Amino acid sequence: MAMSFSGKTAIAGIGATDFSKCSGRSTLRLAVEACEAAIRDAGITPDMIDGMVTYTVDDNHEIDVCRSLGTDRLTHFSRIHHSGGAACGTIHQAAMAVMSGAANYCLVYRAFNERSETRFGVGVQERAPLPTPMEVDFGWSSPFGLLTPASWVAMFAQRYMHEYGATTEDFGRVAVACRRHAANNPAAFFYKQPISLEDHQKSRWIVKPLRLLDCCQESDGGQAFVVTTLERARDLKSKPAVIRAAVQGSCDDQQMMKSYYRKSISGISEMALCAEQVYAESGLSAADIQTAVFYDHFTPLVLPQLEEFGFCKRGEGGAFVEGGRIELGGALPVNTHGGLLSEAHVLGMSHITEAVRQLRGDAGERQVAGAEIGVVTGWGDFGFSFDERHLAM
């Protein structure tokens, strides 16, 4: 059964704060700044917002954001779980809301001080031993040294290398591509700071086989979008990005970044489920996509995402990233803003913004020529595609 919002909803406005390692302001202020920017970009007013979607882990409650913006009437508000997996899920939720009539203009936002305040990347060793599923899970794995996201992902990376002969140089090519793209992005941490594969190979070990330059940033910042129907979006200020499909997926004994008990841990089965749904709903295939924005919290997991979305066969991700294929000018430019690795880490929200910019044709020096269709993923369990083809109709 086709999704009712496919091809009938759009992202009509995008907004962001600056990205930093110390914002010097509250998370609520960051959220409001990003939301105000998205509202301005769409060319609407705060009183027109009647829906909101964010993450369960966001500390900025809808009623506080409403009061700060001057929005006085909400008819829909909902939240998506799983942090890094939530970005595309928020678009899924917002698109359903506006298509169903639960809201007319849905504001999606995420803001935090992930670097200057709460730093998840430093590990879970000091978390309280509470009787919740997540804390119990940490209790089983932490004594064995699985304390940080880097250590969790290293297990997958090691197995992928063992099965398919991938090397750390393959991971490094992802890092080099993202840094080269960030070098052309004034908003990125690493603006004008490209790296070479040699730089990657010389960076220090974090958890083998991951080096420092395989690991994403920790950032302060906020990001927001306005989602509405395509009919309304066409009358607004900015060129809309049409949502062709937005999906969620979880399967095969999935666990939070530690799905080690599957028959195979060298692929990402929930990503395959999302790819299957995205292509079925949109009528698209990998051959139709001009740019991809993959969740790149760690370089090794970009390779199986390329495979699960059909850009190459299983085990061929390492070969696919050779020869500049994922860089600007290559067959499939990936993470043209620099990604979580080199622009900033806003739990995948900036990935959506970059895809919108590419489809609008206003990505500046990092613009993919002729970009009409893009795909975006969250970590593991969410993904969506959108395009601009309907704009010519």
C-alpha cells in the first residue's frame, strides 16, 4: 500500500545555528534560533506553525519552543526515538501529520550542546545502574570494554574487514571525501582543511581498527525544517524538496549500536529494509540517485550502507569508494557538506539540510551538477528519499 504523502509533501524551509564546540547559550535558545531561521526560509510566520516533531532525547519541550517563538496553537506534536536514527523518522512523522490534516505546517527541530555539556562519546561507564533495558544492556557489555560508540562500531568494522578484505585505507577514503567537501563548506568545523589518505593513516588509534579521523565530531548546535503539503509549499518563499518516500525500519534482533547476535554483522539489515521500502514507495532505484547523504558517525559503516542501497554488491563498498567515486565530480557524491565527520554532529539533521540545498541548487562550491534526486539515511533504522521532479509539473 502506497504512502499517502509520497510525492505530496515537501520540506519548505530549512534553518540552522552555527556549529561549535561551545555555543555559549542554552539548548532552548539554539532550538529557537534554528526554528526561526527555518520559518523565515519558508516565508511563513510563527503563528502558522501548528505541528512539531523532535527527538525523544531533545531537552526542548514543544510548549517552551512555542512560547519562545510566539506560536500559540498546536494540533500535532510527536517525538521519535533512537537519537542518530531519528532524523529521517521526524520527516516521516511530519509528512504523515500534514498529509492527514493533523497539522498544516509542521516544524521539525533538534538542538543540543553535545560538546560543551553532555558528551555521549566519552562513554557509558559512569551511568547509573538503573533497571531499564538500556542500562541493563550497558551492564552486560561495559565490563568487557565496550564503553563508547567507537568501541561498539569497531566490532562491526573488524568483522567487515575479515569477511571482505576491506582495509583501513578504504575507511580513510570516506574520511578524505568528507573532509574535502567540508573544506568547501563555510559552516563546517573543517572549512578549508582538507586531508590526505596519508593524514588519515597517520592519525592515532582510538579503538582498532578505528583511527581518530574515522570518528565523527561532537558539536553544539541546532537544526530545523518546515514540512507541509506540496500544494502549500509551491506558494511559499523557497524552492521545496519533494518527499518521495520516508520510512522507518527495525528488524533481525536489532540492538542499540550493538546488534552482535545476528547471523551476520557485516551488513546492516535494517538499512536493507529501509532501502527496500524507499525504492518501492518512490519507484526509484539506485541508478536514479545523483547524491547520497549517509549517516557517517564512523567511516566503516558508510561502506555497508552503499551496499544495502544497491550502489554496489555486498562486500564491494571498499572498492566503490576508490578513485574519488564518492567525491564531487564522481559517480555518487556522498556527504557533500562534510557529514558528521567533518561538518558537525547534529544527529543527522544537517544531512537533511544538505540534501535540500543540493536539490535547490544552492550548495555553492559543493553543488552536485544536475542534482534532482537524493537519498538520506539515519543510523541503521531510518531513511528517506526526496526530489524536485514534481516542481516542473
